[in-house]
Amino acid sequence: GIGEEKGMVSVIIAAHNEESVIGSCIEALRDQRTIAELQVIVSANGCNDRTAEVAAAHGATVVDRAEPGKSGALNAADRIATSFPRVYLDADILVPPDAIDLIVGELAASPSVQAVVPRRRIDTRGRPFPVRAYFAINERLPAFRDGLFGRGMITLSEAGRSRFGEFPPMIADDLFVDSLFSTEEKAEAKSVEVVVQAPYRT
């Protein structure tokens, strides 16, 4: 069973000017009550702040790329990641303490499932009415309920990650990954909730 395995999980965080949140993001990973060991890789890209330094100070392996771009950052980190499952995490997401364990368990529970995402709660506090209205509708649409995108965290099995080579530059990474899997191959870990920050402007 999953409880007996002491495997490693690779967590990849593409970060562009995220010095204000990257430390908390990494600490939430360090606080996991999990059986797996975590390899945390922060791929800083095009930063003109202290993202790379803060990430290194918190114990992450850091890839520091001069050129901005999320797909390039993800690909650079993927090249040095050594383990599966592989978690792709946004720098502003605080992963709850049991999340990695529960998500790895969800992957192990069904041979057909190759991609797992958490539930999401959109934080719209303090946002103007048009932003709140947009997300009130967004939350009700089946595409946003069933898709892998817009959650800030996607976990892929080794078989799931083998579906593609590199992240392509011209499409959002989460939309691209979502397009590769059928409904039966995707799962939402209902016991894991992450908070996604809504934008402050329309």
C-alpha cells in the first residue's frame, strides 16, 4: 500500500518575481506530514527580485534563468527532477499539511488516474465587483469544475508525465496538460483544498 512506500516526490515551482510568497510556499511543503521525501525545485525565471536567494535559503534546489517564461522554467526544472509523482505548483499556493500524501494516495488508488488536482477555493475578498462576478460564474462552469487548470497545483504520475516531452511555449501549462487526459484519467482530491488568489483588477 501507499503507506509502506518511502518514495520521493518531485515538486516543481516556476517563479517569476515571487520573493514575497516563495518562502511560505516552500515552508508549507517542508511542513507536509507525509511518508514521501520531497525534492523541491524552484525555477526562477526573468526575476529582478530575490526569488532565487529566498528559495535557496529555504532549502530548495534553484534553477536561475535570465529569460522570463513559465514553459521554459518548467522544462528546465523537469530536466533535473528525478522522481515521480511530479507536482507542478504555483509559487503563491500554500499546500495543506496532508496534501502530498493524499494526492499520491489518489494516484495509487486507481490505475487509470494519471493526473490529480486539489479542490480550489478562489479568494475574492477585497476585489472589485466585476472580478467577484466573473469568479461567481467561473465556479459554476463544468470546465472549471472538471479541468486540471486554474488550481495552481497539478500532480502527474510517471505514465502521465510521459504523455508529452516539453511544455510548449504558446499555451498555458495547465490548459496544455488538461488537454492530454480523458475524464477517467483525471481526479480531484476532494480532501485537499488550495486557495487560489483572484486578480485585483479586471
